[in-house]
Amino acid sequence: MDFGLSDEQRHLRESAREFLTNECSPAYVRKTMADEAGAARELYAAVANLGWNGLIVPERYGGSGMGMLDMAVLLTETGYAAMPGPFLFSSALAASALAHGGSDEIKERWLGALAAGTIIGTVAISERNDSLNPAEMVTSARREGAGWVLSGTKMFVPYAHAAAFIVVVARTGPSPADIGLFVVKTGAPGVRIRMLHGLDLTRRVCALDLDAVVVTSGAELSGGAALYARLLDIGAVAIAADSLGGMDRALEMAVEYSKVREQFGKPIGSFQALKHAAAEIVAELEPARALLWYAAYAQDAGTPDAPRAAAMAKALLCSIYTRGTDRAVLMHGGIGFTWDHDIHLWFKRARFNESFLGSPVYHRERVAALGGY
Amino acid sequence: MDLEFRPEEEQFRKKLRQWLEENVPLSGLRGADPNATRDKAAIEKARAWQRRLYDGGYVALAWPKKYGGQELDPVRQSIVNEEMVRARAPGLVGGMGISMLGPTLISWGSDEQKRRYLPKILTAEEIWCQGYSEPGAGSDLAALRTRAEIVGDEFVINGQKVWTSGAHYADMMFCLVRTDPEAPKHRGISYVLVDMRSPGITVRPLIQMTGAHNFNEVFFDNVRVPRENLVGKLNEGWLVANATLFHERNMLGSTTTSQQSMARLIALARSVHRNGRPLTADPVFRQRLVDLEMRVEAMKYHMLRQLTDQVRGRNPGIEAMINKLAGTELNHDIATAAMEAMGDCAMLARGEEEAMDRAFWPYEWMFSLGLMIGGGTSHIQKNIIAERGLKMPKSR
């Protein structure tokens, strides 16, 4: 029985914390927020040297061949730092899609460059109807000759405007299980990308219009609906990990503020209401931390409860993050409401996390269904 | 990350499971009403059950061998905790001695005290109760006023304790008393061992809202206690008591109870129909069930994490401070959901034939609230987490 992080994972955590403290300060985050593309390309390229971009890419294709628990450790740190840019979407999501479903040719073509930090990949899953249910997917892939023609609109595609390729999830036939995933080059004819104006400027999302986009049969990933389901689970764990680190940071900020801000002749942290507000977050967050570790491990180990654990992690951690950052802003008083104070960065990231790839209500329903309720 | 137990641990579990299957029915305590006051006969059976467990090698596994333990790692003890809940085995009547006094004596007791008291703690030959809280000293335990004056080679104790679980059948009490009323409150306290048969001790039952009698008031009227029954140094009892509390906090409870409760709640929800369908199919109640289930799962892994840290010798951090708060609130929330699931049947009490689910939940709902209070209320736990964990400034 050895439940927790290995020595290597602890080391990864510590070195990531150190690196991001130096290279991804709130000032850097704000600079990226103000940048039009907001893709933090220099940071993305810099972390390639640390092996982050290819963390889960197989070694054969230039990566480190590590697992979701290692990635979760890393994403907890990037969440803590409010790291802006496409890292999670490229190196966890897009990389996973290709690693698990790509042909050798696709992997050769894209994974090396992704691991090296020279290109970004992303995934296009959501549509206008706020449904992740394969039965309700509208974007279609129609067979034509030896290839496919993709049509439809994908929403909330992270960093499509900065990506070299997009993994597009589309319907290939009339039944719910007819799902295909296709690697689409962003420069291809018929691809139109429009950045959406979002609340969280550390994560940019786009609308993606596919107007009869032609792809070869080689562009299709193998796995279909099963790969899609797995991708959603990986996304759930990834976002949950970011939420864990983000909540750690937001709580830390609120607690530190409460130690220095004085009112009524005392630090406000000496008042029970604030103590209890902080303690309640800890009491929820610590068990959730262990659950997140399990959910990430379950992805690697392929346990039968892996999908259920992923849904639990997403639902639990995103809920804690939104409620907790609400509370963290409140604990800061008036200053927490300003643009110039940093707490709203995490507050908005929490909202993004809850919205992206399924709300807590959605994931709780999945937990119920998977639990045979 | 490795969730597997070692082969010898699985062997141990298998053997224990079989042992419990054979021995629990012989205890004569199975199916005992948790609400019933323990009478003499029940106490003797409880003592015998603990003795049986001890002889089987299933009590205080982590204790040093020289004091009757086996120096086994925390994983073994956690397997015992888990399997006992799973088998719905009767608890240890001498639990207070095993988990609280025993470790205290091991760290702070004199050799004579260890020799005199430890063996009988393990066999339940002596059952202990805890004399801490007083009417004026609950959350603020250090404000205690039960006075112990030194007269010759004895302490003479006058005062009152309250919420003393098991005082009506205990043989001995470990007790916090004020030995220096002039000193600042934390510094004038001593830790003494009191024979419950001493002249001058009166035990009066306190009935809980459940109707059960578990705890008591205990009055001391010139009770004489030998000087050598002092544990640790005079006026340093607070340090001794805190060390025990720290140890107690690190005793990882089993989450099996929560898991069993959760399973029972789901079964109840399946059986209750509302608007033509089971409550498990109700969209709102479903979400609530999942919320509880996620917390149960999270606590399960949270305990495994701490167990691993203990085995690896890592110092517990803030994560260890939330156990009582999170665990007790979770159990009460599960029971509350069950009461709400039962609709108007939630009005019914134990013994009423029309009651649902064999009237398990009313007692559980009330008792689980009691557990949020005892051992430091949820509010106190939050203060501890904030002050000792997050280092937020003290109010005083």
C-alpha cells in the first residue's frame, strides 16, 4: 500500500513550483492577458526544455512517456501559477488523442514538434448545444472518396488560433456510437477560426467553423467513440488537477491577506468567520486532492472505475474551485474586487474550469449512471 | 502509487476475516441495541470480547512488544479497523484505555505505572473513562476547575466532571485536575489516575437525546488519590494531555463506516418511491446522493494517503487536521439525507413496526450529530485547522 506521489513526482512538483514562481509570476500572467493572441508562446517553448510539453508523449516520438498522474502533478502546479496559454489543451488533451489514437504516421508528423514546443495542438469537442453526449453531436464527417468532408461549428476550442492542428470530434453516422476524431490542419481550406471574447484571459477559446473541410483517411484517429470517451475522461482529470492547484493558490492568497490586513485593531484573520471560511475549504480540498490522485492513477492503471473516478474528480474539484474562489474574493474585501489585485485571475479560471468539458451537474449525473443508481 | 496490499497483509486480512466470522457470534453482543445502557452482564460480555480479541492478536497491534503489542505497522491496525466494521463486530469496551491512556503512559508514564496499568488495559480487566470536560470547561478545557490539593502523599480531589462516557461501569479514570490555581490556566493542570471505587465518587447518568445512557456526571467529594498516580510532572498535565490528543488525531479511523452508511442510504433511496419512481431516479436526490458518495470516496483515499505517510514516517500536515471535522459531518449528512428520503416515516422511532429500514436511521442521525460535538466540536476543529494549520492569528 503506497498511496500518494512517488519521490520523482514530488521532485517534479517542487521543480515545477520553483520554475513557475520565477518564470510565471502574476506580472507575466497579466502581460499574456493583455496580449492579443495570449498564447504565451515563449513560456510554452521554454517548458519544452523541462520535458513538460511531451510529458505524456511516448519516448519514441520525442516525449517522456509518463502518465496521467505525473501530468496531474504538473497541472496542479500550472493551476497554482495560473499559467496562461495552451499547455493543458496541447500537452494533455491533444497529445493524448494522438498518443492513444494516432497512426504511426500521425504520431511521427505531429508529436515530436509538439513535445519540442515548436507547435501547439488542440481539441474541438463542444458545440453550440452545450452537450458532450455523442448522440447530440452535430458536426459531421461524411465519407468522400478515400477521405472525409467535415462540416459544422465547434465552440470553445482552446487556442485554435495558435494551433498547428486541431483534433475534431465529429459524427460519422446516424447512431450515437458513430463518432470519429480527425486531425485537421488549421490552415486547411474551409477552416475558419474566430477567437471568442472570454472572461478568463489566461485561456483563449475560439469558434471553429468547418465549411466542407477535406481530410484524408489518414487523418482519422482510431478508436472512435471509445477514444472520445477516454479523451473526455483525460480532460476531466486534467481540469480537476488545474482546479486543485488553483484553489491551493487562491486559499493561500486569502489567508495571507487576512494575516496582514487589519481592521478593528486586529488582523482580520483573527476573526472566526474568516478562520472558518478558510478551514472549510481545507476540509473539502484535502480529501479531494487524494481523490484527484486516484482518478489520475486510474487512467494510467485502466481500472474499471476510471471513468467514474474522472467524473467525480471533475465534479468535486471544479465545484470546490468556484465556491472557494468566490469565498477567497469575499475574504479580500473591496480590494479583491479590483482588476489590479490578482485574486480575480483565479476566480475567473475557476469559472472556465467548471464550464469546460462538463459542469458538476453533468458529471454528477454520469457518476450516478455509472454507479447504476 | 500502488493500491495493492502486500501478500502477508492480504493473508492477515483473510485470517482475520475468518476469525471474526467464527468469533463475533460467540461474543453474545451481536445485534446489541446501541441505545441500551450497559448492564453488568453486558459489560462482562464486552470485557470477554475484548479479551478474546486480544488473545487472538487483534488489539493494539502497533504497541511496543514489551507492553503487550506487536510493533506492527499502521497498515495492520487499519486492516483490523476496517474488517471489524465490515463484520459489524462489537467495539472495544476498553477503547479509551487503548487509544488514549495507553499511549500516554507509554510516553509519559513511570515504569511502575506502565507495569501496573498497561497489561490490564489490553485485556479489559480494567476499563478506563476520561475525566476531562466540566460544566464550565468544554471547548475551553483548560478552564477546568476540579481541584486536587496535595495532602501528605495524596491528592485530595474536589469537583465535577461531565460527559464522562462509561463512568457508570469504568474501573479507573484518567483525569485532568487543577493543582495550581494561581498559575496561568494551561500551566496549573495535572494528569492523575483515579480508582473509580474510591470513596467520595458519585456517578450520575446523563441521558442523551437518543434516550440512551452512555455518559455521566462524576462528582468528587474529597476523593483521595495516591501521589504516585500522577502521570508526568506536577502542573504539566496539559502537555501530557495534548500529546495524547495529537496521537488520537493520528489514529486513523476507518472510513468503512461511512462506506457502509452510504451503501445503506443508496439501498434506502432505491426502495423509496416518489412521483412514480425510486428516489435514486429523482434528478435532484440523485445529485445529492452523488455528492455524498464523492465525499465518501475522497475520504477513503484521504485515509490511504495518511496511512502511507505514517508508514513512510512523514510528519502529518494540515491534511491530518481535517479528519474529525470532515468525517463526522459526512456521516451526519448521510444520515440527514436518509431521514429526508424517508418522508413522513422519518417521524417514527426505534421499536415502531411501521418504521423504515428497521429504524436504523433515527438513532444514527442523532448520534452522528453527537459525534460532531464530542472530542472538540466542528467549530473548534475549524479553529484548529485555521490556527495551527493555516497559521491564522489567534483571536485571544
